[in-house]
Amino acid sequence: MKNILSIVMLFTCMISFAQSIPFTGKRDFNIEQGASGSGTPAYYLDIKKNGNVHFGFVQINQADQKETKEEINAGKYNPKVMKVHFKTYNETFYVKFDQQKIYLTDEEGNIKKSDDCCPISEMAELNCNCESILYK
């Protein structure tokens, strides 16, 4: 009887864990819409089946075609806020994300607003939400 109960509890834990991550696999994003251009890093996140979230970027220098890239493990998925720190450029930022979008936040998970986050098509707007669609 104990073995059956243990198996049921293990199965329940596995189902609840699988439902807690929004997806598995790699998604690209570009939060600061107006910042695209030569040498701008292409950011991505990759959620592993075990719930670990990896963030990375690839940047190609347009002058000499030198590629710079880094990938970090930011830990288990946290729907409230995740800290991302890239050592290459000593860059730290906070994000939260769901199945479709990623948001730049402060340490508490509040979505940031900035003129730099406004899409080029809406340059007349000021103080836009810092968000991006997650592209497959």
C-alpha cells in the first residue's frame, strides 16, 4: 500500500511541475525595440524539461564578423521574477515571462516602462511597457 501511495504522490508532483513551466524549448526576444541594428545582441531563453531556464545572446560585430555569445543558467522557472546576469558585458536585468511574452522588470517583478521600449512604428509614444513577444 505504501508503494502505491508513493507512486501516486510522485505522479502528482510530476504533473504539477509540468504544468508550472509555460513551455519547453528555445524562444527569441527583443525587448528594446528601437535598439536593433548592427552589432545588437540577439537574446533568447531556453526552458529545459527539468524546469531550468537558460538565457543567452549572440552578437556579431558587423566590422569584423566576430561572434560573441554567452549562455547562463538562471535557475528554475519563477513566474514572479528571474535575475539574468551576463558576465561578458557585466549586464544584469530582471524579467518575467509567460507562454507568449517576456517583460523587463525591477527586482520585485514590476514591469518597467521606458522610451527605449517603444516600437519604432510608435516613436511618438513615450514610456512604453518593456516587453517582447517570444518568437519560436
